[in-house]
Amino acid sequence: MLAAWLRKTLVVAFLILRTIPLFAQEDVELQNIYKTWRESSSLDRAKNDAQKVATKSQLKDDQKIQLNGLASIIGMIQDGLRKKVPCKKIESSILINYGDPRDKSAKPAFVKVGQKILKDVCPKL
Amino acid sequence: MTYIGLVILFLGLIAQAHVEDVITAEDQEEAQTTTKKAVDKVIDLNRHGTNVLNSVPNAPCACALRTEPQTSPYEVCTTENSYLEKSLPKKTSLVVSKDSHAIDPFCILGAQRRFPDPGFAGTCATLTSYPKKNQARPCLSEKYLSFVYNSFSKVAKCFQIPEDEIFPSLALESGFHVNALGRNMDAGISQLTGDLIQAVNDSYFDTFLKKAQSSSKCTAILPYFKPLPTETKLRCAAMMPPNNPIQNLIYAAILFKTNHQVIETGVKSVKGKLPKDLDMEALIQALTVLSFNVAPGSIILTLRQFISSRGVNLGADDFKMTRDFPNTFASYMKLNFPVPPENENSRRNVISVYVPAALNLGRKIEGQIGGDKKCLPPGLERLL
């Protein structure tokens, strides 16, 4: 009986928690942009989506900053590819401009997503 | 019973929401405290280890810097702290730059004096040996100051960097010590890490080397214009004289130039939205100081969102680099700056007090030197 009660409570609690933005995954919007890129293979579309989502009024400012940051990184990747800049150099420029050049491992979420996109574009990286 | 469970859960959520409110109120209260208080807190300002703020207990008095005729501003070297002396050029005298942005050599001595002793100095047997941590601060001799100041001047001249604009970051990061060594093996005056060396080597080194080779202003530093190794075990290469501090400072200069360009372009792109009475040059200088600690692109992203959120209600005071008021850009950075989620609060806290910390350090050094000697660019004062 206790197990049944616990199960019911947990299910109801889970449904309630999902509706509360306090518990929403912070970088879900960034992940959606990554999904867009994977599904469309279009850097243009991913960049435009990131810029568009960043204008949503219900997002917090720090989320908007990260989305605009991801759009900028995608722009850097496009620019680098157009100019035939080596992928390693593009990655370094991303880290110097948006990550922590002193510590590669300390990156904001949008830089991680940007690097994932770069790795898709340059599998040898 | 399910009902009771839900009630308990609901009460828990209300309590959590209340805690969130309390945190926000505390944050705002903290944001309203004076910058001086925020800066004087014992914060490990440089996340990689060094901290040259006045919060260091038993920091030596720098009163001797006031140039009283009978008092020498230099230290008498001991066996413990004279380890660099033999690596310094035998005949070195101060060559004071005549550039209008040149700093007084005593600005550097002031920064060196404020550096903790012992704690953040490393020693090396050779260029290829592993540095030994936690050593005594090097002896503040005339020879040491001349060597560091002249090297700094030569690099600034080659890269055409205003000395007073890069001074605050370097003073804060390493106290201008050739062998400063942070907890994560960040080495030398520029506090170089393997990742930073790698990023500069990959992206910018060759471009700047070519420019230096074609400039007569760079002749003096060209022998040292060589890429540094990235391996931690070879970190002495970024610390040992006589190659350093020039070889190390070249990296700081490259970083300054590239960061400054990103910041300048970014600030100018929002020029039309900035208050008319805001000193744009001072804002560029202040954000360039900050870019020594965080990525310049992220600073510009945050600046743009700040302007966009505040709309037309912006005044010059909102761009003050202090957290004295909740509406300043510094307060906004404390809440919104993009940082890794793992240590969000502590990083944002450091970022939001970095510029006032660097400027207050510069001011304190100016106070110790006395007279009208300046270590900081004049425009920056207006942003405090």
C-alpha cells in the first residue's frame, strides 16, 4: 500500500514539477538549436533560430545572452569555413572570444553547444 | 494519503520559492553595498590562484615608495629571496619611456610590493625544469625593477599598447612578478596557462610575429618572439629570466590587442544606444581590463543584452563598474554573465568586481608612490 502511495505521489509530483519553470532545464533552448542543426544540417537555419528564440520575452536575460552567443559562434564557424580557416584555429578563436582561454574545460553552456556543432562540421577536430 | 503527500510537497515548494526570494533580496542588498566593501572582501580574485588585493594579511608597507631622500625604495636582498638576481643582466638601469601613456616605474614596484610573500612565486632550476611552488617573493632590488620595467616598456612599445591601460590587469594578476605562479600553474606576469598559450599559438602568434618583424619598434624584443611550449612540465619557459618577462609579456600583449579590438568593435556597434554623456573610451578601457579575466565576446554579448533590456532609460551612471546600485552594468553582470554552470555564483561575483578591484589597486599604488605619478588612464576614474 505504501509503495502504491509513493508511486502515485511521485507521478503527480513529477507532473507538477514539469509545469514549474523553476525546475526547467536551463539550456533546453540551446539544445533545441542543436537539434535544429542536426535535423536540417543548415548553419544558417540554426543561427537564425537562435537569434529568433533569443527575442522571446518569457526567457530570462542570461538565456537570451547565451542564445545570442550561440548565434555568434555559428556565425564564426560559417565565416571560418568560408575563408577556409583550419578547424583548430576556429575552435581557438571561439574559446578566446567566448570561452575561458585560460581553462578550456570551463565553458558556458552555449560554447559547449557551439563546439559540438563545430565538431559535427569538422569530424577530425 | 496521496492528498497528504501532495500537501507536503506543495508546502515544500512554497518554502523553496521563499528561499529563492530571500536569495534574490540578499543579492540585491549585496549589490547595493559599496564597491570598496565588495573589493576589500577576501575574494580569490584571480580564479587561478593569485590575489594581490590589499586583503593579504601582513602585506608589507609600501611607505618606503614615497621618495624621501634618505629612504631607499628597494629591498636589501637575502639569501632566501635573491634567487633571481644572478639571472638578471648585470648592467641594467631604468629607461623611462616618454610616451604620454607611459607609467612611472614605481607603479610596477608598488604592484610588486603588494604581492603576497611568500605564496605565489615559483622557482626554476632551468628553462626546462618543473617549477617549485610557494617560494619567497623575489628581492625587490633596483636591478629587478629596471629589468621588469624596461621589458614591459619594450613590449608595450612594439605592440603600441598604452602602458597605463594594461597595467591594472597585470598588477592584479601577478603583481608584475616574473615568476608569479598560481595554483593551477598559471605562470609569470601574464599568468599563462597551457590552454591560453595554445589558443594564442594557434590563432594569433604568427600574425603578430610577422607584424613585429616588419616594425623597427620591435627590434629589441624580436629575439624573444618565440612560441612558448604548452606543457605544464615546461612552464618554467614562461617564467625564467632572461627570456622572461619579455617572452611572457608578448602573450599578454597579443591578448590585449585582440581583446581590445573585440571590445572596441562591440562598443562602437552599440554607440547609438549609449547615453550621450558616457565616456565611450573609458568604457572600452574598462571592458578591456575585464577581458583579461573573461572572454571579450561574452562581455559584449552581456553589454548588448543589458542595453536591450534597459531600453531608453540608460544614463552614464548605469555604466559605472561598481555594484553600488542595483541598476549598474556591474550588478547586471553579477546576475547574467554567461559562465560555466558549475561555479556560476562565484565566477559572476568575481567578474562583477574585477574592474573596481584592478582600479582600486592602481589607486592604492598611486597613493603610495605619492606626488602626481599616475599608473592608471585618467578616463577610467570616471567609471568608479
